[in-house]
Amino acid sequence: MLFQRVKPLDQILATAEKKSLKRQLGAFQLTMLGIGAIIGTGIFVLTAEAGQKAGPGMMYAFVIAAVVCALAALCYSELASMIPVSGSAYTYSYGVMGETIAWIVGWALVLEYAVAAGAVSVGWSGYVNGLLKSTGVGLPQFLQTGPFDGGGFNLLAFLVALVVTCLLVLGTSKSAKVNAVMVCIKVAALIAFIVVALPAVNKVNFEDFTPTGWGSPMGGIGVLGAAASIFFAYVGFDAVSTAAEETKNPNRNIPIGLIGSLLVCTVFYLLVSYGAVGAIGAKPLMDSAGNALATGSQALAAACASPAHINDLVCSKEPLAHVIRELKFPWLAGAIGMAASLALPSVILMMIYGQTRIFFTMSRDGLLPEAFSRVHPKFHTPHVITLITGVFVSLFAALFPVGILADISNAGTLFAFIAVSVGVMVLRIKDPGRKRSFRAPLIWLVGPLAVAGCLLLFANLSGKTLMVFVVWALIGLVFYFAYGYRKSHMNPANAHMLEPIPAAMPAEPKFHEGPQA
């Protein structure tokens, strides 16, 4: 059952050729999209959560997460260059391991993209609320955070997700141009932070480097627990692969966008985290038994509200601006807060973009209603599913805190990364002769290490997060067997809906690029 209905790769390519999106993105735009998707809430907001889980050991967490992502990026690059269509890990799994596995992966990607978009929206609202508070014109507390974080309805997070959704409906190329501007703003803010924070680094702040240890499975604390959370800071590079069907010369440009954006962001993250910890410290808050208080808990919120800890890095909703403010550069802190407020929407944009392209492809395969793959006659975007996704993302953002959303998103992402890493190795055996414009080096070392790294981080998510993932997967399986299994184009009863496999697919498929926007 699990490995049935494997969709031939040539048929996947033929389906994409029949009902495809316009190809309009180049290597630079893809790299900028990747940077736009990666640099966001992870570094601007979750630095505080990582500090609470691991103290200065968050430096190790950034390195561990980066290594796991780099291994997965090599696997993604090989598959994306072979199968340059929308759908990312879902499409790759369909062509290698079968429909049921593909469905589970596609369903898990909802956690990666839609929930992540909600998390970034919440992170954005934290910076904007901080700016409003500094001017004396702030929203009531009830409208600043959701009901699980001491408020009632996060109004700003709700609104920003809706605005980004409307932008995506208007068109991909327009979104990419706006994204490029936002990326420049974010990079400028991080450079300014690095220039000010690095000279203020004090080695004393690194003395108790791992105050919470390395962590334990399902504990969510320690260096590995922080790595499992800070992994969110790198989520997004794989969103580049969801743009494969809208990319010019995807066999060349997708690997460039994936690996290039990941390398750029890793360098920035290590410098920023070193500056943040070294400048003002990152001491976790402990309970009476000497255990670190759980992030997102009422106990931590109460401790952070006390005068003794209100200025601690681990308590800040806007940690980078907070560090600069503590270094007595209030004007620059305001500027970084403003930059985050202007630039974080680019991450929301890329996350919602990735989610809609996953759903678009699943609909095109018959696993979701056909309406989800309708393309707007004027804007040439999948407008129906974009609007539906945007509404749900807005509600996630309005109701849940950033830490919970980020960890749930990581569970889906890690599962997808495992599927892609396994898929590359399976395809090397099943179809060794297929043209690979990019080949992951040392695949029998890289692939197993990628799987092992993802499993390690997955196991170090909190028990509650893992429970949410299991429940979500079960809900997905119920929907699949109730609808997708019957409606799938791979169902023999629906075989007439499949695109015929061409007698001879070209070694390197060519697609119509369509008019430029």
C-alpha cells in the first residue's frame, strides 16, 4: 500500500508541461527568494528562545542546524534539477516512493509552510508592537498577542498575512521584485547589528557555555533542543525548489538558488548569534530545582515580567533590537526594529508562496479539489488556493505564539527533508541513467548523514510538538483515504485524466517560458 502508485518521472514532467505556470525567475531572483525565505523570524525573534534553551550554547545549535540543512540542500538540488516542477518534496516522493508517501509528505509540508508563515507573522508583530510602544502609540495588550500568549487576538499578525496574500495573488514576478527590496533591507539591518555588537563582545558571557547541557529526546531543552528550534531559522531554502516550475533554466538555477542562499544566511547567523551572546549574555532562567523554564510557558512569562529579568535577552520579543538598545544605541535599535518590520513580510510571502505551489501540484494530481489548481486569467497565479491558504495563515498568526508555531513547523520540515534524502538514494538505484544536471557528492555518505541529522533534531523537539505532528499526520491519512485515494489521477478508474507519457522524453525537458511579466 505505502509504495504503490509511483508516478513515472516522465509523466510528472508531461503533466507540468500541459498545465504549468510561467517561467520568469532567474538564478539571482531565486537566490534572493531563498535569502528572503530564510532570514526572518529565526534570527530576528527565535534567538531569544534559543538562548533560554541552551544559553551561549546556541552557537552550537546554529552550527548543528546549518550542517543538517546543508546536507539536505545537496539532496534537494539533485532532485530539483531532475524534476523541475512545482511541488518540492511532495513531487519528488510521488515519483520515487509512491502516492501514499507523497501524500504524507505533502500534508507535512502544510506544517512547514503555512504554520511557518503564521510564526513569522507573529514575529513581525512583535517588532511592530515594540516600535509602536516606543512612540507611545501602542495597541491594547489584548490585540498584541494571541490567547495562548497572554492576549486575545494578534491583530497585526492577522493583517500582515492577509496583505501578503493579496500581493501573491497579483503575480509572482511582482512578488519577487518586492522581495528583493525586502531582502536588501534585512541584510543591511544584520550588517549594522554585526558592526555594533562584535566590538562589544565580552568573553565572560561565554564562560558557562552549556548551562542546560545537550538535552534529551522529547525534552526540548539543551543544545539539541535549541538546534531543533533554531532549525526554523534555516527553513525556507527548500522553498526555492517550489519555484522550479516558474524558473528559467531550472536545471542550473535551482541548485544555485538553494545552496547559494543557504551559504549566505549561515555566515550571517553565526556572526549575529556570536554578537548577541557576547555583547549582553544569554543566561537561561531556571526554576527552583535548577531546570530551565520551558519556552512558551506561563512560568517563563511570569519570570520575564519581574524587574530582575525584564531586560534579559531570553525574555525579549525583539532580541536583536534589544541587544543594540542595551548597548546604548537607541536610534540604531529603532532602525533595526524598523528594518525587521519592513523586511519580515518577505518571509511570510515566501512561505505562503511555497504552500500554494504544493497545493497547486497536489490538486493537479487529483489529490485535492480541482479548484485549487485554477490559474487566474490575468495574474497567472493560483488565486483560489492562495486566498484559502492566506486566510488560514492569518488565523494561525492571530491565535498562537511564535515558539509553538515554529516548533510545529520544524516537525513537518524535518519529515520532508528525510523523505527527500531517502528519495535521492532510491533514485540512484532505480534510475541511475537519468540525466542529473546536479549530482549530490558522496551521496552514500551525504544521504545517510542527512537522514540521521534530521532524525536527531526531530527527536529533540518537545513531546507536545511531536504529539501535534502525529495527530496531524493521522488527520491527513483520513482525508487521503476518504478523498484523495479515490480522486487521484493514478487511480485506475481515473487513468484517462493522466497525461500520456511521451514516446521519447528529451534528456533535458524544455518548457514554455511564457510572456515575461
